[in-house]
Amino acid sequence: MSKKSAPRRVGETEARAFSRSIRVSPRKLNLMAQLIRGKSAEAALAELTFNKRRIALEVKTVLESAIANAENNHQLDVDQLFVAQAYVGKSIVMKRWSPRARGRVGHIVKPFSNLTIIVREKGETA
């Protein structure tokens, strides 16, 4: 008498990881997503490990989560995985202000981003 399980959002040879409200602008995070898109999982992890940007560590944890999902939840071969998709979405924007001269206000925006990484096995082109 339980509910039917929801259909999979990704293909049979794919695994997905999602992180929301990462404290960086989508424009900067997209640079990191472009860096790993299309690379093998091992090469992408090496690229993120030695990258100087602060946000590279957060992207690395999401990629590791996608690899772990592929291995444990979908029984995919870790050595055959590559980053099929890595895309960034806009999240909330905190709005702050700073007092300026002559009674005016300087607006400060602190954007947040969402990150989705999908890894796929190389053997299939589905």
C-alpha cells in the first residue's frame, strides 16, 4: 500500500549529485563547472584538487558525491565514469547595504548558487 517510486531523473548509466546554496556567484561557479565538464572523473578530481580557487573544494565534494552515488546506488564502474554534465543555477541573493556620503546607500549583493553534476559511464552513449 505504499506509493510508487518516482521515475529516475537520469539514465540507467548515470548518477547525479546536487548542492544548493553555495556561497559564490553563479558566474564564478560556472568557470569551475566548465573546467571539469567532459573530463574523466579521475582527471576532474585531480584538476579540482590542485586548483587555487576557494570554491574548487566545494565543487570537488559534489563531484565525489556523484561518484559515490554511481558506485553505491547504481553499481556503475568508477574507472569508466566521466563528467557528462555540470551546470550551475541561480539561488537566493542576500541584499545588504552600506552607508555612503550625503545620506546615500551603497548596495551590496551576496549571491548564492546551485550546482548539479551528472556522471556517466563511458561504455554507453545513452
